[in-house]
Amino acid sequence: MQNIPADHKAGFVAVAGKPNVGKSTLVNAMLGQKVAAVSPRPQTTRKRQMGILTLENAQVIFIDTPGLHRARHKLGEAMNQEAAATLEECDLALFIVDANQPPDEEDAQLASLLSQHRTPVLVVLNKIDLLEPSELEPRQEAYAALAPQAEVRSVSSTRGDNLPALLETILARLPANPPYFPESQVTDLYEREIAADLIREAALRILRDEVPHGIAIRIDQYTEREDHGAYIEATIFVEKESHKGIVIGQGGSMLKQLGTAARLEIEAMSSRKVYLRLRVKVRKDWRDDEKVLRWFGYSNKG
Ligand code: GDP
Ligand code: MG
């Protein structure tokens, strides 16, 4: 890269918060494109992923961590460890909360975890578009009480309120550094990993509560067919034989529906035609199996 200004800033910004508060939506809004999968259901983002915003004088690398939550099984533990490791590496942490909910036990735990690290924290109340304006100030105070050292900001990631001001605040906290990544790069994920997340997101959306969290996606093939776009083969892993039937549906109707939804998302993400072939397999107890977690890239242990 040429002509890097002497005052160029660059740094890593951890995006922490409970599932569903709008972390992925906020990062996407900052980047102006869809990098992280967004879902009305919690925990679509299973792996740590970066969103890289390159400006003339600065580069902000957002690290969207899977939501911290109490570990109910091994998958939860692996995600919490990764979140803690991420915080250590970052120059700033955004603690994203839902402005429409008062702080609860989980927010308090997360705030205390954040305060154990040297990384400065900015509390961001999101979804203020849904809040009565008169409720904002008491809500800000309630969250500020959890993190007395932190500054508090309020935004709407979907409507865009206060996002430019938030970006200014973030930039002011970044150290002087040359850019870490080339300007054309917006994420550290390979397109196939984004595609896997989009398939998972579509499946969770369409299946609703029928197969709760019990699915994982593996991309088996991802090939370019020049003018014809991309050919993708993927396997949807479920935990139970009965779930397999639900995912496939009557005469394959469910699988077809979610395949179409996922394909449209991947086409929008990659701006080209996609041919997507899905199959479904049973893999029992994959969430408690360390080896399987590694295989899907959820664990950072060895
Ligand atoms: P994450 O789990 O924290 O990454 O949350 P997501 O980004 O996946 O968002 C969860 C849900 O909240 C999605 O349905 C989003 O569309 C919605 N959402 C996110 N930000 C806002 C916001 O500022 N306002 C409103 N009304 N909805 C939002
Ligand atoms: Mg997310």
C-alpha cells in the first residue's frame, strides 16, 4: 500500500454482547455490506469473524464474537474461551446491549468479564428505534452502572441513528498504526465460510423451533464455474434421526425451501449465480464432542 498518512490509525475492536442484541447488524451497518449473518434467532454467528472497515486515515477491524452465554455444554465453553482470548487482543471493546431490555444477570456477568481486561469498553445501547425517547436516559444510566469506567452511546443499527458519531468515538480510541489488511479485504472468512453461515441462518429461520440449535453446516464442495457462477455442495448435520425428517420435509419440500432461501442469500453476498446442493446427515451429540467441534472450527483448543 502506498501513501499511508503519518497519522493513520488502525486497531481491533471486539464486539461483545448477549445473543440477539444486534452485534452482527451493527458490524454490517458499519461496513455497509453483509459480512456477518443476522438472525432473529440467537447465536447464528458461531465462529469469531472479522469485519474490516478501511477508511482514508484509518482501518477498524471489528471482531464479532459469538455471544457470551453460560456454558451449558462444550460448545458454550469453547465460545466463551474464544471471547476472552479475543478481548485480550483488542484495542477497544464494544459492549452491545438491547436498549429495550433492562440489564439482567447475563449483562452483569459480561460487564464484569469485560472489566477484568485492560481493553477500554464502550457500552452501546442498540435498537433505540424501538424505545420511547423518555426511557432512554434511565436505561443508559442502568447500563452505565454495570460498567462505571465505560462511556455510553446509543444507536439504532437498522435505522442508522448515531452510527457516524459512534464511528468517530471508535476512531478516537484507536492507536496509530499502518493498516493491517489490504483495502479490498472486508473479512477474514473465506466466502465458503460465509456461505455456511448463510445456510445455517436460512435453516434456523425456516425451521423455527423444530430443530433447536442442533444443526451444523459443512461445505463439501465450492467450485467456480466461470460464467455459470459457483457450484456448492453442503451437508446439514442434525443430532437426531427425527430431525433429519423435519429438515427434509414432505417429499423434500422443506429442504427445497431452505435451499432456495440460502441460495438467494449466497447469490446476494457473492453477486453471482449459485447452484446449491444440500444433503442432510445425522451426527449424534456433535455439540459435546471436542473433535467434532474442532472439525467445524468452533474450538480453539489444539
Ligand atoms: P447478534 O446475535 O447480536 O449478532 O444479533 P443480530 O445482528 O443477528 O440481530 C438480532 C436481531 O435484532 C435481528 O432480527 C436484527 O434485525 C435485529 N436488530 C439488530 N439491530 C437492530 C436495531 O437497531 N433495531 C431493531 N429494531 N432491530 C435490530
Ligand atoms: Mg451475530
